[in-house]
Amino acid sequence: MIPYVIKTRQFIQVNDPAAKNRLFSYRVVPTRGTEILIETGALAKQVEILGSISCPVLMMISTGDMAASPEKAKEAFALIPPREQDHFR
């Protein structure tokens, strides 16, 4: 297993391409952390996973977030049972 990768500017994915030059990002990325993020992202897309959450959830969303989609976060949040939800913008 490769322990890390060196990333280029093309590796940085943001919703607003103009923001790419203003973002701080590490040049070297450990591969294990990236693997865990990909696995977690895949799980978070599964409706049955989100629907099975039974603990309190606090989700903080920024409509000005240039790296993550606030709309996708809201869609995911709506799939979590409304036992104890807090939503801040």
C-alpha cells in the first residue's frame, strides 16, 4: 500500500472553481485517511444507513461553503429520523 500521495491543483475539488486559488490544502495526503473518507461517503449515500441513525444529530451547513454542497447536506439530513435534530445555518 502506498502510504501517501502528492496532490496537484487538479486534485482539489470545489464547487466554485474561482475559490481554488484561495484555499489552503495539504500537498501530501495519507492514503488511509482518503480511503476512510471514501468509505464513509459511500455509506452516507445509503438511505438505509441514514434512516437507521438513532442518536442525536447536529448538522452545521454553510450556504457559502465552496468545498461541500449545502443542498446535498440538506438532502442527507432529511433522511435522518427526526428524533433529535438540530440544524444551524
